[in-house]
Amino acid sequence: MKLNVEQRRIVELEPSGQMLVKGVAGSGKTTVAIRRINFLKTNYCHEADDQILLVTYNKTLLNYIKFQYERLADAEEEDFQQFFASNANVEISTIDALMFKAFRAYSRRKGVKLEISNTPMERQVLIEAIHEVKKSYPNVKLLSPKNSAFLLDEVLWMESCLIEDIESYQNMDRIGRASGDSSTPQKLLKNSELREAIFELLRVFTDKMEKQGFVTFKRMNLLALRQVQEVNAKRYTHVIIDESQDLTRVQLEFLKALYKEKPYSSLLFVADNTQSIYSHSWLGKGRPYTTIGYDMSGKSRALSKNYRTTTEISTAAFDLIEADETIRSNVDFVKPALIDRHGHPPIYRFFTTPMKQQAFLVDEIRTLQNDYDFREICLVARSNRLLESLAVGLEAEGIPTEVLQGTEPNFESGKVKLVTMHSIKGLEFKVIFLVDLNQGVIPNDRYTDLEDQKTVDSDERKLLYVGMTRANELLYMSSVKKPSKFIKEIQRKHLRMKKDCALRPFESISMSHYQFTDQLTDLHSREEVVRQWVLRELHETYGYPYELLELEYPVQKFSQRGYCDVAATIYSGEQATPLLFIEVKQFGAGIEDGLKQLKSYLEANTSVRFGLVTDGLEVKIIDRNGEEVQDIPRCRPQFLPETKNTKRYLNLKNGRNYAYATALDNEEVIEVREEDTEVYLQVHEKATVPLIGNVAAGLPTLATEAYEAKIIVPKDWVFTAKDTFALTVTGDSMTGAGIDKGDTVIVHRQTSAQPNEIIIAVIDDEATMKKYMPMGNDVLLMAENTDYEPILMRSEDVRINGKVIGVLKK
Ligand SMILES: Nc1ncnc2c1ncn2[C@@H]1O[C@H](COP(=O)(O)OP(=O)(O)OP(=O)(O)O)[C@@H](O)[C@H]1O
């Protein structure tokens, strides 16, 4: 892989103490971090004791990095291998492994024997501590076992923020943490009795734990920090911290204590705050680096190009960030730049039961097997428990699986991988399935009563963002029962309902936007919601004008007559015949019955070519032989009836060309489609442009009510409707610009123009249309036809009447 210029520059930066590389997901931060090791090793390790440390967040990531770069070593650089050899002066480790080692050294040095506790035990000890502290603080309502989950989290947060004395806690900005108990909207005010009580709780809790021979994981971190601060542990000349946005303050201080400053040493933070997914993280919450003693002014670099995912996946993922002001306003936020790599838009499915979701996963993975190895597919879920049950389900269907957890995962094994949303950070796979994106799961409702919803939402949104940006090529997302509210934040146009099909996922349409209301007998019927969604898809996604769609299309089979819910008809000459039959079922009711019905309709009508059945959740498309096909055809111009007067419109305002049609019987009804596309544009607002004469007559000086005809155009094709007029072209001097005799030009009234614009100019009381070329005090009026000579005039002799902004072809 060839690094881009910015990446290479970062790899080869001269070490100068602290440095920051921030970048978007998939921009090569980890790639750069690893490459830099080689550079530092070759150029900036002058003394025998110089060592380099690369810290990663978790074990899965560590193994993944080793795996990726061992592969790279084979392919590109032979000496890469030595990074992972035990005798190299390079160490790659997880933060936890480093700290645990230091904690063990602390225990030995102090002669204490402490084990790491688990959550149930911590809860129990905390409740005992609550009762004890309550005696001294009877008025502090928050001190109650019912708040033990929140209080435990607060205590662990205090430990991870290095809050060791009461003053620090009393004055601390609790960034990323919120009020506490929802029933009493306490803000845990600074310098309050409440904070004093909680600080006491921390002390009593820690005491009780240690008496029983235990420490929390966060306290273990604190003791590890003490160890490296008390004995001289400075031993790395270069420290590179990947995913530094997710480290706690204690972890950051710990790494600082390992860093040995020399004139050529470096401490590189690699971070993306958009991917900060732990509530106890320090820098990821937007705190400046000065809070850990570093001034990063002039010392940070950004990487904004996402190399990992396709434009379609990045765009959908970014919709989440667009919905989150907290993330976008973070000082270290980097807006992703898109690289031109296109692929399938993310697929979103909703299921009514977990079994249906599982059946879908099995089917889809089997189909994907034609194009992908199992090892390139990864299922991602919130919890390990869910992953394990999914693994059992897939195995039962003969799909080999491997849950990636802790110890040595084998990325090469020919198995579908399963990993939690937290552990997939930093990893990537060709195909990602994000499952169980349900209400209550993400955002997780565990904290709803205890934390400020906005804070929780922001962290959880990032978690989903991280998951989405792990996919190289294909991203599937699914929900069961009730979708996560975040799904709504992703624009429907960025999602698809199934692979290789343009249909966007179901969305309920409000009744006020229903189509064909005069034909509906029951607006409230539960099938109607699904039918209206299909109608909108046919129109907006597939480009069928509503005139081609018919509801309750009669189908005669022997003596029986049925009615198909929707038919899309096409014209050959005067004759309309159905191309597509659609059966809809009420939302979530299944499509089996509908499919039978549809097949019988297809048999009964010899001209219809495709059938689609859907209940909003499932969709099946068949050809007239009943064989499944991926998609229905988009509407093509030749399908359209001769009920319209279709012309070309050259929009000089935006440089695009359109197919412009008016209904034969009503010129106010217009239909607009960009040329070379098959999708009709929604015209929300229209402008009426009066046709007031011909070009030779020019524009009247006064607005006139008398006009020959009116032309209705989308409002955004003109500047201001009242200053817009249309003229018929009388000559052929502008043929080279695509303006022929008989065409109609749309003109904006104005008295000045920019070079090269086509204007209506008045010379000696005679109007003409020419290209405007000012030249000092003169003006050259150019024809776009070699038969005509340019006209050179003094500026004051030329009066500009207007500028041509569009051409409606004859
Ligand atoms: N210059 C490049 N050209 C081509 N591919 C690149 C380039 N830089 C990085 N990549 C690829 O992009 C993907 C993402 O890289 P990497 O994991 O280093 O990014 P990251 O910024 O650490 O991502 P994240 O923060 O999302 O984990 C990898 O597959 C990597 O090989």
C-alpha cells in the first residue's frame, strides 16, 4: 500500500516531544502508527537503551494489528517481522497488559496481595458502604441502595479520573457524566455536601474492598500508576498511543510516566474523538491536552480521507454525526473527506422476531458465500451473550463461526467472525452485519434513569458509528421488534432494503401525503400504509410518474375477477399495458399469501412481466415465470404515454439539461427529469414565466400583464419569478450555444452581466441576443455562429436588458 502525502509526512515527522494525529475512521491512523515505528527505529534510536512502545486499546486490536502487519511484512518489508520478535527494542502491547504488570510489581514491592473484583461483588460492597456513609450524611437522598449502579459508576469514574482528594472532586467538571438521580434533578453541584458524601463513599468503599483483599479494575490502574511514579519506570524513548481518545486519565498519566524524554524522543497521541465510546475516557470527552500537561498548538496533524469504506457507507454513517451537535462541536472533530470508491449502499432490515433475523443472516451469508470467504464476514452485536446465541444458530445451519474475544483470535480461519460493538473498534471486515439495533439495546437503556440522555445518546451514537465504519464493502444493519431511534437518523435515501435492489426501507407516510386519495375506500386500512410506501418508491426511486400507476387493477381469470393492489403500466403507442403487478400485505403480516395471489395474477395477464409482493418488511420480486429476480425495472422514457408535451430544457443557471414535460391538457402540470437519468425530480415550488414576445423585440421596460403564454418551471430554475420573462428566438446567431430559431429563452431582467454570459442587449433600439465580452471601455458582442461577425461597441452604447438563464427547446 502506498501512503498518501499527508500520511507519509506524519510517518516521517521529526520527533519533537508530544504530537497529535487526529483523523476520521479508516483514514490510516493505525497504519501510520505502525509505519512510524520503523522510521523511528531506523532514524531516532541512537542509544542502546532506546525503546519504542506502541500501545493499543484491547487485545483483539493488538492481535489484529499483529496479524495485519505480519501480512504486510511478508508482502512488503522483510524487517517488519522483527517488531514482534521478543528481542526487538520495540514493544507492542495493550494498555491493560502494561498496567497489570505494573500492578503486580506494586503488590510485590508493597508485600500486599490483592485480586481484581467483579461487578456483583463491587455492588454488594458498595451497598454496605452506602449504609455506613448514610449515617454521617442522613440528608443526602442519593445515598440509597437503589442508586447503587449510578454510584458505583461514579466511584469508578472518580478512580479513573485520578480524583484523590476532596478538593479535586468538589471542583471537578463532570464532563460526560450527568446529574445522577432522575427523581431529584440534582446536578451534583460543585462544593456541595452531596459531593462530599460521595467522596466519603469512595473512601469507605475502597477500604472495605481492600480489607477483603480486592481492588476494582480502575483502582488496579491507580496502583499501577503509583508503581511507575514511585520507582523510576521511564524507559521508552518513543511512545505511540493508538485510540488515545478512549484512555482514562490514569492510563494517560501511566504512559507519561513510562516516557523517557530525550532531545530526539516523541510521544505520539493517535485519536479520533468521533470514535470515543467509553464514558470514562478523558480526552475523548473534549478535554484539552493541557489537562494532562501537553500543549498541542502547532503539534497536531489531521487525516481526513477514509480509505476503508465506500462513499455509500461513509455517507450513511455520517448522517449519525450530523444528528449530534456534541460530536461536531468537539475541538478535535475532523470532517471526513470522501474518496471516490463506490459500492452498495447499506442494507437495513427490520424483523418481528429474533428467529426471523437469524434466518435472514443464514440466507444472506449463504448467498454471500459466492463472493466472499467466511473469514471476510463479521457479525457485530452489543453483547457477548447475543453473539454466543447467534453463533450457536449459525453453526446449527452449517456455518462455521468464531467469537472474537480476548485470547488469540485467528483472523485467517475460514469462519464467520462474531465480535461485540466495543471490541470491533480498530478492526475491519469486507462484510459487516450489525444486528439487534433495537430500542433499549442502542442507546442502552441501562442508564436511562441515571445519566443525562444527551450524553448517553452521544456515546452510543458513536458506538454505532464505529460499527458502521468497519465495513470495507458491504454493510447490513438489522433490528428486531423496535428499531433503535438512531436508525431514523440515517436518511432513507442512503439505505436499501435488500441487496442489488434499489428499494429503500419501509417508512410510514403520513396520511396527508397519501396519493390517489379519491380512489381509496379506507384511508386507515393497515395495508394502505404499505401501499403508499410502495407507490412513493415507484415514483421517487424507480421514476414512474403517478399517471402510470393504477390502483386495484382488474385481473380476469376465467369467470373470476380479482384486483391487483397496484399496477405499473407502460405505453406502446396508444396502448397501455401492465408491466408490473404489486401485491401488498399489512405491515409485518408475511408475504406467503400475497405471493400465491401475485402468481395467479401473473398467470392471468399475459402482458405483465414482473410481480412484487411486500408487507413492508419482506419483499419478493418475481418474473412472469415465477422465478425470483433482484429488482424491478426503472421507468424508461419509452414507457411513457403520449399524454405529454416533452421538451428539452437547457438550464444555464446550473449547466444541466433536463427533460421537461407538461400535461397535454394542463400546462400547469409539469414533470422534470434530469437528462440521462430516469428519476423524476420532485417539483416543490413552481415559477410562472410569461412569454412576452420575441428576442428582436427585446424586453419591455415595464412589466406587462399582456403575455402570449405562460411557462411553468421549477422555482429554482429562476432567480426571482417577477423579474423573469420568456422570449421566442427569431434568429440563428446563437446556434453554437444550442439556441435555435423557434426555441424559447428564459431571461432574467438585469442591467449588467458577467463575461461570457448570454444577454439580451439593446443597440440602437434594436434587441439582440449575444454572448457578452467586456473589453476595457468596449464590449464585444459575440454570436455563436461563424456566419456572424462579432460586434464591437462602446460600453455606453450597449444597454443590457437581461441575461438568458434557460432555453426551452422547440
Ligand atoms: N494510503 C492508503 N491507501 C490505501 N489504503 C489505505 C491507505 N491508508 C490506509 N489504508 C487502508 O484503510 C484502512 C484503514 O486504515 P487504518 O485501520 O490504519 O485506519 P484508522 O484511521 O486507524 O481507522 P479507525 O480509526 O477507523 O480504526 C486499512 O484497510 C488500510 O489498509
